[in-house]
Amino acid sequence: MQVFSIAFAALLGSNIILSRFLGICSFLGVSKNRKNALGMSIALIVVVMLSAIICYGLGALLTLLGMQDYLQLVVFILVIASFVQLLEFFLKKFIPSLYKALGVYLPLITTNCVVLQVCLDIMSPDYNFGTMLVYAFAVPAGYCLVMMLFSFIRTRLELNNADTPKAFQGNAIALIAAGLMAMAFVAFSGFAF
């Protein structure tokens, strides 16, 4: 039941974009196109999962050596940057259209707060390896869910751009829509399992 509760909270109740406002840069930048939003979401899932597994082990090792407070953040950022570079090489070689479409947002996964926050969250004593895996998958899956929903909303907003007042066109109406989505997702935070 704890695993289900972790997954539900990460997907809906405490969605990392809508409750903590992490990953907003890519959320606003890539969500204009559904294919790009899905590509970014899948890339983030891969990076978060791989980084979380390695960081979980390295965090335990640093704790055993008594250096957790000193090196944890630096080591985690290096691990994340390494996986992003590997992903960038992979996409450039095998999926060049997605590589070009994501553009500057792909290397920005390195500085995406979502990835680092997951790596820091899993260092809590509340997580064992199994619950860490569930959390490390559910957080970027929640990111994917919100990105896809938001890309549908932004597509709809672009189609009705003539009906939007000039002061609200562009990112202004997108931020208003994101705020309304955040209020809708708050309804899920009260569920307990």
C-alpha cells in the first residue's frame, strides 16, 4: 500500500511541476508541441531513473564514509550531467529529429531541478531500494502527464489566439492555464491510502 501511496502522490497529489514548481523552464518551453513534450518527458524519465539508481548507491556510500554533507550535491550533479550527455549522444545519433526539436532544452535537463530534487529526496531514510524505484519513476511520469495535458491546452490556446486579449497572449495565458491546472491537481492531495 505504501508503494501505491508514493506513486499516487508523485503522479497527482504532489506533482513536482504543479506543487513545487520545479522544471518550469522546460514545462513552458517544450509544451507548445505534443511530440516535443513527449520526447522531453521520456528523456526526463530515462535520466531520472538512471540518475536515481546511481545516486542512491553513491549516497549510501558517501554516508558510510561520513562525507554525505560535503560531496552529495556535487556527486549528484556530476552523475546527472553524465547521463544527460549520454542521452544527448544517443538522440543525436539515432533520433536526430527529436534532438533538433528539443534544442537547448535537452542539455537543460542537467540543470532541471526535477532530476536533482528526486536524487535528493530518495536519500531520506524513508526510502528503501524498491520504494526509491517507484518514486524515481512516478515523479517523471507525473511530469510527463502534466506536460502532455499542458501541451493539449497550449495547442487549444494557440488555435483560439484571436479570442485571447492581447495582454494575455503567449506565456501570460499559458501561466494562467498552469495555475488553473495546479488548483485542479490540489484536489488530489487530500486522498490518503
